[in-house]
Amino acid sequence: MIPSFRWFGPADPIPLAHIRQIPGVTGVVSALYDVPVGEVWSRERLGTLKAQIEDAGLRFAVVESIPVHENIKLGRRGRDRLIENFCRSVCSMGDHGVPVLCYNFMPVFDWTRTDLARRLPDGSTALAYDDAALAQLDLSRGAPELPGWATAYQPAELQALIAAYREVDAERLWDNLAYFLERVVPVAREAGVRLAIHPDDPPWPIFGLPRIITDARALERLVTLVDSPVNGVTFCTGSLGADPANDLPAMVRRLGAMGEHGGRIHFAHCRNVLVTGTRRFHETAHPSACGSVDLFQVLQALRDVGFAGPMRPDHGRMIWGETGRPGYGLYDRALGITYLQGLWEALVRSDA
């Protein structure tokens, strides 16, 4: 396991120097956040980012993410050019030896929450989701209540995009994902880059839009669309754990059996959520006792299948008066990766 931490580039209020001080953390997860969706990530720009990370004494472990253009997901004319641009960006990663690409195939909306600062009993704040609250949102005004990435769409543009998906059901979205992977996987294999799709978050349809990367059957279908060792997943315990029907350790063991060193699990997002009702949850501190995800059992399964890739703490609470990007403060995520490393050490040493 490679302890890693997400960094949002030079504009991140958390400097690399602070990340470097978290015990055990060696990997950085980052991206070129200012490149417009669909354009090529240049070798030069990616090299500059890599140099900044390495100058801080860290390693560029994962790109998260190169966004997939909506026209690819919709299967529209012109997608071949956009897929070619995506492939060129993957080649830029390969040129610089960045080994893992986390991406997603969620229509329109990336990870979605209805409350970015739910106050918890201990006084901290956390991200929360309530399906009933989501149903009350009026998308004709755009999506100002949703996480910041959604504000890129003007109201009319958002409505048009959602309308376009009325012609794309779940099976057609699977077809479009297969079309994408058939072209990207061979390029990634040649470039030495492992693809790691992120599960849909939350793992069910929202706003009438299809979501397909939601459970064990979906993850196993994904890796067989193009059966290659580089076609794998980001195992996100928070996304998948929001649905109590998902048996996370069993999912790890199935995916991990599909090859060596973790099989088709190329990256791990480890965080905890507390499920409080039907399609309702909020995020918590990382320890198993704090939420509905037994991270000990998940990490035990990852250890058993030989997982050796990057692992990062995912969304953390805002604690100790910290302000900043919701879910991405320094303090609680630092506690989280320390907890995960403690579990991992105990598991590894128990085998000695």
C-alpha cells in the first residue's frame, strides 16, 4: 500500500510541505484542474506538476482525474476526436511515469451531496446526502446548492444536457463506456498507465440520470468490457458503502482475484459514511466505529489479495476550526491516513 494524499495544485490552501509532514505519506494524487474538459493535457504541463510534487520530496502517484467529456458519455458525433484527446493525455502520463489514472463515467454530475457542512454531534461538519432533499432542488436555476464543479453549467446548458440524457438509458451508457474503453485501454497499456474507474457517488440514479458503476455486478462487468490487466477500478469505500446492500470485503476479494497484486483494484479511496435512512447518509471520521463501513474488514481483504497500490483518505470532516474546500481539509484527512496506516501495519505484522 502506498499512503497518498490529494492535492489540488498550486492553488490548494494546503501546501505540499504540509502533506510531506504527514507520517508515512509518500504519494500525491493530483491533476491539471484548469485544462478545459476535452482538451489535451500537454506533456509539458504535466511535467511541471510532477516537478513541483517531486521537489517537495513526494511522488506523483495518481492522476485524479482526466474528465470524460459528456459527448463521449452521450455517444454523440465528434466523440472520436475527444477520445483521441483523452488518449493523448494518457500518453502524457505515461511519458512521465505517472502509473494510475482515476476517472469516472457519471452523467452530468460528479459526486453529489445535498449538504456540504452538516454539523455533527461533536461540533465538526461533514458532507451529507439525502435523496428527499435532492428531489426538492430546482435545476431550472442551475445547481448552486451542489458541489462547486456543478456551477460550470449555466441553467439553460444544464437543462439541455439533462434533456439529452433522456435518450440514453443505462444499457446505452454501458455501450458508450465500452466504446470508450475499447479505444483507451490499448493506449493505456502501451503507455504503462492503469485505468481505475471511480464508482458513482452516490451509487444510484439522480435527477433521472442513469448511473451504472454502483455494485459488485457492475464492477465485474466493467473489467470484462475490455479484459485487460490495465482496465480496473478505484475502490471507493464511501461511494460503494453508501448502499448497505454492497458487501465491500467480498467485492474486494472478487476483484482482487482477477490478477496479481490486487487484481483489478488499482487505487483505493478509503473513507467512512454513516447510513441514516434509505438513500440518506453523511460522512464521518475514518475509524470503523464512527460509521457504517468496517474499514478493518476492507483493508484486511485488500491485504489478502496483495493490494500494493496507492491508497488515500477520502473526504474528511472539517475540524478544529479549519475552513476551506468542503471534504478536503488537512486535519481530518491527515488523521484518516494515519488511521489507515495503523490498520495496515497491524494486518501486515500479524502475518509475520
